[in-house]
Amino acid sequence: MIEFISKEPEKTKKLGEYIGKNLPPGSIIILSGNLGAGKTLLVSGIVAGLGIKNRVKSPTFNLVHTYPGEKGNVNHFDLYRISASEFFALGMDEYFTDYDINLLEWGEKVAGELKKDYLKITLKNIAEGERKIKIESFGEKFKELMEALKKWS
């Protein structure tokens, strides 16, 4: 587990960019945190780090936005309004390929049922404009990324 304190939104986005540049293909990232904690901001950084220029919006009413990329798609989910059973009943896990990147806001709902390695990023507001970001790896897939993150500042 690694923890960071981000004192400004730009630093949160820069962390996302760094993560995006170092993500292995087929990654699943669970994004957890209260409303306004910076999940979508972090996603915009990850998407930018993957070389995708699209403007990122929260997919709250669509469930998923897909951003096409050169190395595969980035699928950005918002599970706020659905349960884990609905997620799997809708076949949303079929997006989990060996090459696409999947970013799941409120994804802690499905984390216990995932059959693949995943990264969990928890964001928590601790003061005005300041957040604590905790990154945990579940499985071996993210070993190199976690080592790289230890050097990020």
C-alpha cells in the first residue's frame, strides 16, 4: 500500500497521468471515495497518461463511457446507481479484456467478485482542496507500477 497527500487538484491529475503512463494492458482500477473526493479528476489524469485527448466526464447516467486509444479502449464506469449483481447481470464484466483499461468509480461494490487482479485507489477529502490518496494492489499484475509509484512525488 502507498499513500499520498495531494494539496491541489493539479497534483491529483498529475498522479493520474503517472499511473496511466505505467499501467499494464488489461488493468482494472477500483476508485473509491465520497462524492467530490476527486475520482473523476484522477480518471482524467489516467486517461491523459494513456495518450487519450478526450475530455473526461463522469458516466453517472450512462454507466460507462469508452475512450478509444491506440493500445486499447479505456472504459470508465460509474457504479453509484447499480449493485454488484446488476453490474454482472448487465454483462459489464465483458469489458474486462486483456488489453482494455477499466476504471470503476464506486467499484468497491464489485471488488470482492472480480476474478482478475486489480488496483484499488481510495480518495478522501481531508481539508479544503486537500485529499489523501491510498493505492493498494490486489494481485501480481501491478507489482512494477507499485514500485514506480514509490518513486513518484
